[in-house]
Amino acid sequence: MGCKDLAKLKMRRRKQRREKGHRREAVIIKRKMKKLQTLIPGGRKMKPDQLYLRTAQHILKLRLQVNLLQALSKLMFKP
């Protein structure tokens, strides 16, 4: 096996490792998307771009609820 053949073999192996890494990342992303779809109301029927927007809206809604509950608890349980 010559130097050129060895270099081609090394390049091919690097490419295969990169592709394997990309596939692994795709699986991880898909798994995380599935989890996010279960957390967001109505998320299972949404496309990813819609899901991201709904997630942001849902986070804001939850923050508002927390702030409201904190304000109410301060009013109700004021010493």
C-alpha cells in the first residue's frame, strides 16, 4: 500500500467517523424534540418551527403565572 492509498484510507475513515457523529446527533435531537412535544400543550401536532414559538410563549405564560402567584402570596400572607 502506497502513501497515497494510506492517505485516502485515513480520509475515508475520518469521513465515516464524522458521518457517524452526525447520525448520533440527529438521533439525540429527534429524542429531545419528542420530549419537548410532550411538555408543550398541543406540541405533538406541531412542526418544529411552530413548536419553538409555542415553547417560547409557554415559558412566558409560566413566568407570568409564577409572578402573579408570588404577588398574591405576598398580599395574602403579609405580616
